[in-house]
Amino acid sequence: MQKRYCSCGNPVHVQYINRGARRRLLFWAFAREGGATTCTCPHCRRTLNINELR
């Protein structure tokens, strides 16, 4: 897993899953009680795109 940051500065973890020739990305947002996959930033609600994360 890699720690990346949304343009608003909120941390998001990126998990790469390789299955043969296909690669899947999962974005994780962690809270105090645990984590959950998401497709939007939990802070600013912007749609997450791997090419726009820092």
C-alpha cells in the first residue's frame, strides 16, 4: 500500500492488486475505528484519481 495525498491534503492509501495482466486500484480512507474503500476523498468529496494524487 502507498500513502498518497488528495489535492486538499487529506491522506489516502492506495492498494494495487495484480491479477494476471490486469491491475486494480483500491483507495482506502482510514478512520479511528478502521478503514474502508472509497472512490471519493472523505474530506473534500473530490473523486479520487491516481494521476492527481500527490
